Amino acid sequence: DWLHMVTWNVATADPPDDVTSLLHLSSPKSPDLYVIGLQEVYSGPLRIVSDIVFDDPWSQLFMSTLAPRNYVKVSSMRMQGLLLLFFSKLEHVPFIRDIQATYTRTGIFGYWGNKGGVSIRLSFYGHMLCFLNCHLAAHMKYASERVDEFEYIMNTQTFDCKKAPQIVDHRLLFWFGDLNFRIEDHGMHFVRSCINKETYNLLWSKDQLTMMKKKEQMLQEFDEGPLDFQPTYKFDLNSDTYDSSGKKRKPAWTDRILWRLRPKVSLPDEQDENKVELDAKTLKQLEEDEEYPLKIRQDLYTSNMEYSISDHKPVVGIFTLELRKMYKTPLVRLQPEGDWSADIDAMVVYSPLQPFPSSTWDWIGLYKVGFSSVLDYITYTWVKDDEVAFNEEVIQVYVSKEEIPVRGGECVLCYYSNTLQCIIGISEPFMVLESKVAIEEGVLPERINGLDRTVANDEFWK
């Protein structure tokens, strides 16, 4: 499976018109997952109020770009200027479970609220993954405080999950964002000279994060690809020129992507007299590591110099995840029965393939192919309320013709489990036929989420 990650401090700028090169959309191979972490998304009072009701402009841009390519926004988390988005190819969505998102504010130096970390954790084919997008304290002299902030976030974020209650319990963790580590000791002239000559390796030993890794045990468990790209901070706006203001801030690799594979459990040595018995959780972890291996390889780690709306350049990391799937069938199989159109009441048929905690709040949504998120449905029906007939294997659920779009189009059905808080089954795409009655009457009522508008036929066909 292929994972495309982006971290970008957007410095309160509005989104660009096009993110094709940022997401490598022209590449012949398309990722299975996109994870996008932004920092300093504009969060003035009016914008925050509108973003509560509507998706913020950055989320809208990524959703409208990726949805037509069959990516669904599975989860997102926002804390003031920090935004984290997780997209998946539609085919993987029923195998993404245990989705939780949370945030931590860090209050050191009076930066309360605008610094901290947002995370999304989930199980991907049974493997526990966690994505942590951070914006840590700024300025050259605060390197150790940045590490303190990171450790605080790691220790305080907890999840309602026996298998991985804390960040460190996850099989694979990505830590990324504007981590704000700087380049120490070297003067401005030397740093700029190394950048111009592309001898970035001469700067690595004085990169604060590299230096802190030598001292801090927790950081030593993280891997990072070589910094073979020019420092991503700080640029004059709308240019590729490093800071020419009076402050003349030294360039730095503030924007980073690191990862941590959970350390393997080592068996006690037979000769060790002080050996301890392994507890049940550790034994289970050991079995999982052996039976369901997970490997990660970084294929690309680079900056993207094309975007100049911010004083930071975005950083892209592309990874290959090799994993043995713990399950290969969805919890529910569902399909439409017969032809669907707005002229006749319709029927959905579904079959539970494995036991799952069903609820009276479970629902089945009808979505246009290319939908952007769980909430982007045309209509939905409550599974229990509209049940028509069932036996142990097959259950029929009724959908009123009033809810079916008169224009028709290519659609899918998704079963949403309220207890598991995720989609657990998706039908194959199918055609909803155009309404014959509406065409014959010369009027096409257009329904959006149950709201009716009437459009004269000749106007509609323009």
C-alpha cells in the first residue's frame, strides 16, 4: 500500500487554485492513502465560526480535488490553526476502523492554543496506525522545549481502545509538521553557501532535531529520511528567496516527516536468571509481529518549491507499507435489488459477513460515485426502522422513491455502523435510472438531501 504525506505551514494564506503537483496527481501510480497536515490555517473569529458550519477552504480544496478520483475523506481534526486530513481510496474504506481523532494544546511560553498537536488514529486492515501533526514552539533557543512539548503531547493523548490506548502503543506512528527545529552554530553565509551548492549534508550535524536525537531516548525510536532538499523556512512571500527582511532569519528544516515502527518485543534470554514472565498484552504483541508483519519503506522525501503563498515550502513524504492484512472481507455485503429510479420505491439487500455490534442508529446511505466524505450522501435510510424482511443471511431495507434523485446517475450504497463509527460495507457501483414520470411531465424536481427544487425541463437541459 502506498501512502502520500504532506506537511505545510500555510502562514494563514488562502489555498492555491491548484494542488496537482503537491499531490502528484499527474503520476501514473496513485496512492492508496493521503495524509495532509497543515499548520497556521487562518483561524480568525469569523472564519472559525463559518468553519464550524462548513468545511474550511483548505479541506474543501483537497476534498473537491480528490473526490473525483475516488478518494474519501475518512477523518479530519482541527485545532485552531492545526488541520489534519486523512483520505483513502474508496476500496479500502470498509477496512478502516477504530477511527479516533484528538488534539493537545501546549501552553509553554504563553503560546496557548496556537501550538500543539492533532492526531488521527485508526486500524488499517487490523494494523494500528497513528498520524500526529504538530506545531511546536518557535525560535532558535527553544530546542529542548520543543522536545518537552512533543513528549507532553505523546504522554497526554489517550484513545478509547484496549489495543492501543496511547500513541506509543500503535504499530506505526507518523510524527510530522512544523517542528520548528533550527540549524545551530553555522553562520548565515555558510548556510546559504551550502544551499546554493546543494551540499546539504554539511548542515545536518547542526540540525537541532538531529542533535536532540542523540540525547533523547524517545526520539531515537523515530526514523527520518535524509534531508536532501533545501531548508523549507523562511522565504519571502511569493518568491523562492530566503528571508530578506531586517530579521534575516537563518534557513532551517522546520518542516519534517518522521516515523516510528513499534519496537519488537524481545524474548527473555534462556540464560537470564532475572527474566520476567511476559504479560498477556506483550505476548499478543509478539504473536502479532510474527503473524502479521508490517514493513515500511520511504520512497521520496522532498520539498515542493512551486508554492510560494507562505514563508514555508510544503514537504512531501511517500511511503510503501508492506503489511499482511488481518482481514480481507468487509463486515457487511450490500447491493441494490432490481432497478432503481425515482418512479418506484427501492430495496437494499445486505448480509452480515461477520458478527458486528449492530445498532438502531445504523444507516445505509446512497452516494454519488465520487462522493467526498461520509456526510456527502444523497439520502439515507435507518437500517432497523425501514427493515422489510430478513432471515439470518439476507436482510431487505426499504428506500422511499421520494428520496431517490430524479436525474439518476452512478451511485454506491454504504452501510454506516454507529457503534463502530465508520463505513463497514460498500456496494459495487450501479446506475440509478432517470425518472420517466418527471421527464414526461416536463418538470424535473431536483432533490438535494431531501430538499426539493423545481426546474423547468428546458432550463434543466441547457
